[in-house]
Amino acid sequence: MSGTTPISSLKDPPTSSRVMTREPLAWAILLSALWLQLFAACSYAWRFGEYYDYGWYVPPLVGLFVWRLRHRLCQRPRGPRASLGWVVPGLIVLMAALTLLRILEWVDPLWTLPLWSQALLVSGISLGALHRFGGSAVLLRFVPILVFALTALPLPKRLETQTVASLTRSVIASSQQLLEWTGHQVQTLGDRLVVNHELIHVTDGCSGIRSAQSFLMAALFFGEWMQLRWTGRLLMIAFGIATAWTFNVARATSLAWIRVHQGESAFDQAHDSAGLLAFAGGSLVLLVCAKWLDRPFGTPSTIRRQLAEGGVI
């Protein structure tokens, strides 16, 4: 009969179409599990490491950033649907690799090679999934979030040792110069300052590595929160490193001055407060820098974000 709709056209869509709509959810669950496991492996360094206690703030902030861009992920996958003949063996290999890495991490929690290997594996899978569901544009948009997530990992031990030694020498040399400008007689003995015959030990914790890593994380956070351009994000990284070094030199010099003029008890009382004050002041400086970079050429940030549809422009 003409004008009637065939019964076959009223049937449910093909099974392959229904599976395709479930694929983004499956990938979201898989990636969430992988990143949660990676952050759980990092928690030992956050709890017992000397420089990485800021790592507890990274996972919820990563979740916030991904949630803000969830509309960019609700797309059909590009290319053919993955065959179960590849999915099952791939998951088996993935679980075997993760199990091996976790065993190595349990044997020596301070050995960062298995942790970074796991991070590279998870990052590679994440980038592949992002490219599948959005192409190069979506992949590049999520790269800053991925880099921010990796700041939660402890540095490789050799790199950490070299960084601490380099920062300690820099802090000692700069503090010596500042104290000499204020009329003090200063000498250096290794990682110690001799100020007016007072011996002041500059510990690894005063080297500035914690400040450098914390401010690097803060710089990446402000860059993503403000949705800055790529140039703005790179400038924020430079500002973060410079701010960390400047405030740490000021902190070390002030503590040395307090030790010389007010004694050891005043030095001990001011030590933690000086660190908190330096972090608060540095964070305020980074916020001001991010606000300044948020309005280049007088363009309101809200208009730029609407034009970019949440992307990096």
C-alpha cells in the first residue's frame, strides 16, 4: 500500500550502531581506571616523599578540567569499530604490563622507572583514544591537561639529585651576594653559609625544588583554568620557574638574616612560616601573570573562549 512505512524501517538500529554509541563510555571507564591506578601508585611519593606532597591536589583538578571539556569527547569514533579479536588480546597484554610494573613498584617504591613507564603507557593509550574520538584538534586540546597530570609524578632519582644540587648551589650563591650587599661578612663551605661567624646549613628542602615543582604545577593550572593560548602557557611555565627561584632566594636570605640577628630559636619559629609566606606570595604573582596574559590585545577572555569553543587558540 502506497504511503505506508515498511515494517522493516521501524526496527531497532543495527547492533553495530548501538555498540558504536557505547564505545565512548567504554573508553572513558578504561581511561579513568588507568589514571586512577597511576595516581594510586604515586601516592607513596606524596605521603612519604620530601618534595611531592602537592600531588594530592592534581587528580581532582585533572578530573575538573576533563569534566569542563566533556562536550568535546561526546563524538562518534573515527574509523571502523575495533574488532573483538583485537580488543581482548590487547586488554590481556595491557593488564599483564600493568601487573608487571606494579610488582616492580612494590619491590622498590622509590624506583621511579616503573612508575614513569606506566605513565608513558597510560599517556599513549589516552592520546590514541582522544585522536580516535576527535582527531588532532581534540588531541592537542587535551595535551595541556595530560602534562598537568604528569606533574604529580616524582622525578627520576638521578634528575632529582642533580636538580637539588644545582638549585642548592644557586640559592647559596645568590643569598651570599644579597647578604654581602647588606654589610654581612659571608663565606660558603659546601652547602653551608658562614655569616658573621654563624654557621647556617642550607638543607635539600631549602634548595627550592619543592617550590619549583609546586609553582610549575600552579603555572600549568592557571594556564588551563584561564584557557590561555599556547604562548601564554609557555610564558606561565617560565614565570613559574622564575617565581619559585626568586621567592626561595628571598626566603633563604631572610632566614639567614634572622638566624644571625635573632638567634636559633627565632630561626626555627620562622622557618615554616617563611615557606608558607613564600608559596602564598608566589601563587599571587602567578595569578596576576595569568590575569595579564588572559587579555592579550585587549580582547575579553569570554569572547575568545566562545570563538574557540573551549579550545586553545
